[in-house]
Amino acid sequence: MRNLLPAFLSLLLSTTVAAAAEPPVAKVLVPDLVASAEVSTWDGPQIVRSDRVGNVYFLRADTLEIYPLTQAGKLGEPVKLEVLGEAPQLVRDAALSPGGDVWLLSADLGLRRFVDGKEKVMPALEWRPSGIGFERDEPVVALLPMAVSGDQVYRERKGQIPRLMTFDGDRWNVLAEYPNLSAADWGDRRPDLNGALTDHAAFVTSDPEGRLWIARQYAYDIEQLTPSGKPRLHFVVDGGKVKERKQEGESKDRPTGLNAFRSQAAIFDLVEGRDHRMYFLAAGGDAGSGIVLDRHDPVNSRLERISLAIHSTGRLTLASGKNGLYLAAWDGRGGRWMISWDALDLATWKPVQNSETSPAPETPTAKPSN
């Protein structure tokens, strides 16, 4: 027994030392502040985006100024996008091409494209844009089943309403359609913008293989499509149900027929990381901020989650940089953060509860090739 005691103590000591030498793991990630000096903030919207090599840019959406993020973590001198005609009144979203030379803006009721900082004419869309991105180097847009103008939709028109379209430099091409939404039937229905947003508003992006990822904004419902627009994978959390805000404090003087938009945002943005995982910035979590970061593990095809210790109201945007993931609150004074790749690797990721993974449903119908 006396001979066993020294061996036991030696084993205990070595185990304690080894445990102490291991880096701590985070259950709640605390992102680092980025470019938070007063001179680097503004009253107005901001959107963070990156190119394929990880250069990060912040777009000031009200002035169309693009600020590069320097290696020192500060904002560099801005470059202003040159518009043709009048500047947009309201920029809703922005996407940057993998090469970093093309900006696509969702503004007002249409899209604006800028090549090397100068706006280029592009054909108008008949249907309202929702999410925008790039399929490799071609702009791609997810559409709402709502016509920009009712005069553009005729009852005798054939075919389904397009869900995804790509731009080849000259014209828009249908990549996928809504299978159960006929363009001819749209004119017979009363326009319901709230319903269209709740059921169909979505973010869209692609990975280097050209596979498209579509994430609904108001339900945790994510699809992966092949480059040709065919369903491949489908992820839902909590059954993909839409949650509504509480109605407390709503005015009783609201005009008849004008309904408040109560759907809660489920997903804020998505991006592929430099580790080749797809990341989703989502609502939820237990960190007090109600914001979580999810990622798709391609090995076992499951969703993993970590809570974020940040506080922000409204939408956030997400970008994949050289040093980590970058987050930006919608308001220019609301905050900017960075989570390093090392911190993401060391974090304690847990499976997302109530999540289901399956082959994608036949929601988008791929456009038949001619």
C-alpha cells in the first residue's frame, strides 16, 4: 500500500498540471471590439462585408462610403461609390463579390450595382428583392412573391413566380421558382407585404463550390441548393415556426387594414468561414443579449451553437475576415466586433436543440434548362 501511494500522488499531480496547461474553453463568447473610437462611428446604418481573401469593409449605407479595415483594426480612408442619377434613399442590404470589385446594393425597391466603385446600369426586376449575394462572381437575388408594380403582372402571364435569379452581366436569369405560386394568380390576390416578408424573406449566399445557402429571416429555416438550383439539404429549428412579438403598447388608432409587422427575426445573416464551415448569426441564447452564433458541421451534418456576450437591437451583419468573424450592428454607433478563429476553435460548441436535418424539401423548383 505504501508503494502505491507515491505512484497515486504522482499521477494526480501530473493530471492536475496537464489540466492547468490546457487553454480554457468558452461557454459564452465575448467578441473583441473593433474600430470603436468615437471618430470611427456615425449616426446611420452600416454593413460589414469581406472578399474571398478576407479583406474586411464597412459600408456606411446613408452616404455610400466604404471604409476598409486596416491591419491595426482601425477604419481606413473611405471611398465613396459613384452613382448614376439620384442616390438611393434607403439601402436595405449590400453584398460584395468574392473578387472585391463589385458591390451590389438592395436599395429602395430595386438593386444597384457598382463595379470598381462606379455604378453600372442593370435591368430592373419585376419582383421585389429580398436577400442578395453572389453565386461565385455572378450577382444572385432571392425574391419576394410581390411585384414591384402591379402593372407589370398580367393575368394571362404563364409560369411560376421566380424565387432565385442570377445576373450574367446583361440580363437576369431564373435559377429557381416558387412551385405553388403562379405569376398569373398573383394579380387576383390582395397584396400582403407582411405575409410575403414573414413567409419568404430570406438571405442568400454561396460557397466556393457554387452551392447556394438560403436562410429565412423570420423562421429558422435554412436550405442548401446545388449550383443549378436543386434542393440538397434542409435545416430547421423549432419546426421552422415564426415567432411573433408581444402586442403590448400597440396603438388602437391604427387605420383599418394596416396591420403591424409582428414577426420576430430568427436569423440576422450568414457567411462561410475561412474554416469552410457555414456560420449563422441568429436570435436566441442565454447570454442576456439574445444573440447566438450557429455553424454547420459538414462532417456529421449538424448545427452547433455558442452564445455571444453582445447586446444589440435590430439587425446585425456578418463577414468572414482573415483574423476571424466580424459583426456589425445596423446602427453605426451600435457596435462592431471580431471573434478570432482561435476563439471559435476553442469555444464549447453544443448541438442546437430542436433542430432537424434532412434532404431539402421541394420548395424551390429549379428552372428547366432550355
